Amino acid sequence: MREDATFYYIIWAILLMIALVERMRRHPFERGGVAFIFIVLAVIVGCRYDVGADWSNYVQLYYTGMIYDNMVERTSVEPLYELCQYVFRSLGFTHAVFFLFLSIISLCCYYKASKLLGIKYFMTVLFVYFTLVFLNYQLNVIRQGIMASFVWLSFAYRIVGNNKASIISFIIALGFHFTALAFIPIVFLANRCFSYIESLIIICVSIACLVLDVSYKILSLFPILTAIDRTSNFVTSETFHVEGGLSFGMVVMLLVFLFVYVCFKYGYKSDPRLRTLANIILFDFFFSCIFNTFSIFQERVCRVMFFSVVFLLPVMVEKLKKRSLRFVAFAVVVVYAFMAFPKTFAVHDGYSTLLPYKIDIWQLVDSGRIKY
């Protein structure tokens, strides 16, 4: 790797140690400790300088109201993001304060969702979240990231039966990014208890779609996508179409679902949180196979469903009764996290917009230092 990722690995190691300490003391961290960690992570997000593919675009959007989306200049984004941005700018805050605020809100959504899901040790959730999600969805695609956090909060409220809060959370998600619409069917289908036959059919259909490469055929059924300004470039540009195939991540998704379905058979049928999280992983595998060569769909929709593992892995560890088994399971999670973490740097041809990490604290108070 051409650039230095040491900074990120240090944060990763610190979060791992915190998660281990929390488990060893058998007592969750108090809210004050969690808040301090959130602030540190939010400062990393808000005070970064020229880190992330979208950094300059979002800084420009904050101060000028314009953004270049796929080389096309646009003057508007989703209404709630635009409203929040307008309020912060009107109050005289810099872009760094705004980014810091969004980061804290996103982290709080995952914290609340983990509590709703009954996860005892949140630091394990945070460790997995930092490993798989944080870099790409807080340092990149900011609107998509805040949308995903509220979508998962909506899922969590739905699992515990608070439909009103679920709807409100989903509307907020939609206000930050319109791709939240894609998750409406998931909200209603995720808690379904699939039989062996139904699960087998979904897996077989998924693999058949992967082999037959049906991405283009399915997209051709919706010609309206080429006429809508926000979607036409995604559908027609070759930039967002890649060589398909069964990736390591897709194999992991399938194995995780099968492991839960077979080894936690009773829990799958009786525990709505375990069932919902496992089903969303199955849906992720299904859509990843169907839209295998349509990379933008995988990034904007499938990837958000993959966030299920942020909660599912800690839930699986906590469901094991023997302490020795929990230790082994946690070790497996750490090994997987260590293997998966480098992939989140988004390295292409030895270069990543996330590397090296650069920080400028003075951005919090002085916008004149910034060039975009």
C-alpha cells in the first residue's frame, strides 16, 4: 500500500482494546465514556483535511450551495441535508463543525439501535462498525452515511414494535438521501420467518441470477431510470458497471446467514432481532447477485444491508452460553475484522483518497484556511 494507514490501525487497535476491556469487566461502559469516544471519532471526521473522495465537494456544497455529482454541477441535494446545512451556515459555523455534528448524530443512531436490539456490550458494535463502515460512510458519501444510520434505527424500532418511531426515523433517512426508498420492502419483509424451502429457493435464485448476469436485463425493465436526472448517469455510465463474480464478501454473507439459520435455529424462529438481522444479510446476498455488475446499486443499497453484521456478530457472540465459546467467537470476529479492514481503505492502483489521514483542528473556527 503506497500511502500510510498507520493512523487508522491505531484507532482500530484502541477500539479493539476498549471492546475487550468492556467484556472482561462484564459491565457496559457508562454513557459518559461512550460520549467521549464519540467526540473523538467525530473530531476525526470533522477536522480531516482533504481526506475522502467527496471531501472537497461537500466543503464546496456547504459554502456555495453547489456540488459536482458525477461531473455534473447541481445546486440542490436532499431537503433535510440542505436544511441542516443552511442552519449551521447561518449560525456562522464552519463546515468542520457541521461534519462533526453529522458524525455524532450517526454514531448516536447506531448506539440507540444497539440498545433497542438488546446488545449488552456496545463497544463490540462500535469496533465492528469502525472496521466495516466508518471510513467509507463517514469520511466518504456523507449523505448516504447519515441516511444509513437512520435506516438502521428505523429497522431497530420496527423490531421492537415501535412503528411510529420507525416511520419517523425512515422519513428522516429519506430526507438525507432518496435511496432510502429502496429499503421500504425490507422494513416489511425482514422479520419474516423463512422456511427451509423458502430459504433454499432464495439462495438458488440468487446464484442463478449471478451466473446468468441479469443486471442489465433487470435495469432495462425500468427505462424511466434513464430519464430521471438523479439516476440517468448511474444507469448509463460505464463507470458504474464492473466485472461481476462471487466476491469474498458475498461468500461471508451467505455463510453467516446459513450459520445463524442452522446453528441458531430456535433463536431464528423465536427471536425477532436475530431473525431480522439474518434475513437482511440474506437479502443483501440476493440483491448483490441480481445487481452483481451494477456497482452503484451495490454501494448505495446492498452495502447498507451489509451493515447488519455490525449488530448480528455481537448478537451471535452474546447468545452463546459458555464463556469459552464466547471468547472463541469474539476471536473469530477480530480475525475477520482484521482481514476486512484494509478493504475499507478503497485502494485503487496503490492509491486511496483516505490515505494518509490529515487533520486541521483550526477548521472548526476558521473557514478561510480551506481551499476546495
